[in-house]
Amino acid sequence: HQFRRQLIDELPTPALWADLNVLESNLATMAKLLPGNRLRPHVKAHKTTALARLQYEAGHTGFTCATAREVLGLANAGLGDDLLLANETVDADRLTAMAKSEARVTVAVDSEATVDAAAAAGIAECVVDVRVGFRCGCEVSEAGYLADHARRAGLEVRGVMGYEGHAMGVVDVDRRRELVRAAMERLLQAHEFVGGDLVTGGGTGTHAMNTWVNEIQAGSYVLMDTAYTEQVDQPFKQGLFLQSTVVSVAKKFAVCDAGLKAQGMDHGNPSWGEGEILFCSDEHTNLVPQKSLSVGDRVCLVPAHIDPTMAKHPLLHLVRNEEVVDQWEIDLRHW
């Protein structure tokens, strides 16, 4: 992709961009709060090796990954000091590719099948994933057996992992803390059966209150989801935006060219500070503006969920003071 410096409103739309000042501030804030290996950044939020390199340079040299593509991409970029695939897989080709990479790769396991698949592919290390919420993971009572099974299969068991995703977006601080405590009590109980140095979990929504784990897997903090804006204890700012163009105007609404195919919608509609979002369709978003709009005007939306939004775009534009100063390939997308 040919890059040239330009203003935001010169970009062809829909265009995904990040406020570079906010991005740098969020990176610095987290590096102070959770320095070094207290944070294992989750790259599924941004899927960009250029941004992962900034996290690495900030002292966070281990990464959490959601896909084999993320693991292999980081390894190829020279960022493979300590990569954790925090999802289960039994895909032999992907497991083998990770095992043969230059990186240190650890995989999450929660069943005999996932242990056996990892061992057969030549994976050397694992963590036992414990169900502490509503996602993957084994029961606490199964954790010790799985750890023993993994060791018999030739894997080193580094510890346990548990993701309290059900607590992540809860606005009430006390309620969120109670959910985290209950989840982490299960994880620590499993750790007694499993052993190992790692107790890994957590995320942006619980990064400050989850003191039970010894590393936090936060990812969204770099650019932030709108779901976190109501949490009064969040020190991070919104940094990801979706630039669009008004393509049609009616009496009571306008239509811009950034719809479902340009943004993740699982957390609801995007935000827009200059009016109301009516609904999103495949290529369009219908708006009720506070002031009249004309065809050709630009509208800046705030996507509700970073992760799936990033996955829909090949490029992230870096903006400082309204000027596009760089662009990064979103090169860790797909599986």
C-alpha cells in the first residue's frame, strides 16, 4: 500500500483510524500500571504487529493470542519470546506450524483431546484452561488430572488460565469485583491441583482489581471499546474511530457509507456525538443529525467493539491532530 500524508477527510471511506496521541497515552499508562510481565497483551484486540512491537518496546515481551495466525505472525515479526495461544485447537496443521516456529509457544488445553493434539504436533508447553465463566475450560475437579495427562504426554505444564469474561463489562465496580473474586477462587483452587508458575487471566475491564492472577491478558486498553466508557475506574481513553461519508440525505435522516461490513456490531450500534444512530445495514448507517448534513459530508463513528472491527479492515490509519501520519497493515487477521 502506497502511503502519503493527508488529512482525515481525504481518506477514501469507510476508513479505520486511531488517534496516535491517545494510543501513546494508553500504552504509557498501562506500562506504569502493569509493568513488564505483569501484562501479557492480548493481540486479538488490534491484530497488528506494528502495535504489538510498541507494546514489546514498552516492556511487555509476552503476548496472548487468539489464533494460530496471530502466533505465527508475531513469531515471524521477531516478537515470539513468549506466546500463549489462549484458545483450544485440535487443528494438526496449525499446531505443527506453531511448534516448528522460532517462537516459544504455549497452548491452552481443557480436555484430553486438546492435550493429545498438542503433544502429537510437537508443542512443548501448555496451560490448563479452567472454566471460571461461560467460555472454554475444564472443571476445577478435572484440572489436576489434565495436568498429569499433559505431563505424561511430554508437555510442560506452565500453570493455569481462567478468563472472567462475564465480569469484564459490568459497570458497577463492587459487583464486578465480586464476580472476579468468585471466578478467581475457582482458578486458584485449580492451580493447587495443577502447579506451575503461571496464573494467567483477566482483561481490560478487570486489570486493576484482579490481583489473584500474576499476569493480566488485557488487549482493548490500547484503543478501548465503548462498553468500557461507563466504567468510572478506567484510566484509558477512546482511540479508535471509523471515518465515513454521507451518501444520501432524506428529510429526517442521513445515510453514511459505513455499515455492518465495516464494524463489529456484537456490542450494539456505534456511537456518534453529533446525533442519533438509527440502525446499521450492510453498507450503510442511518443517522439523525443534530445539524443538517449534505451529501459528501464526513461523519466520524466510534465502533462499539474493537476486536471484530479491526478484523474487517486491511489498514489502520494513524492520525495526529487531524493529519494521517502513518498507516499500519492489520496483518494478524483471520485464522
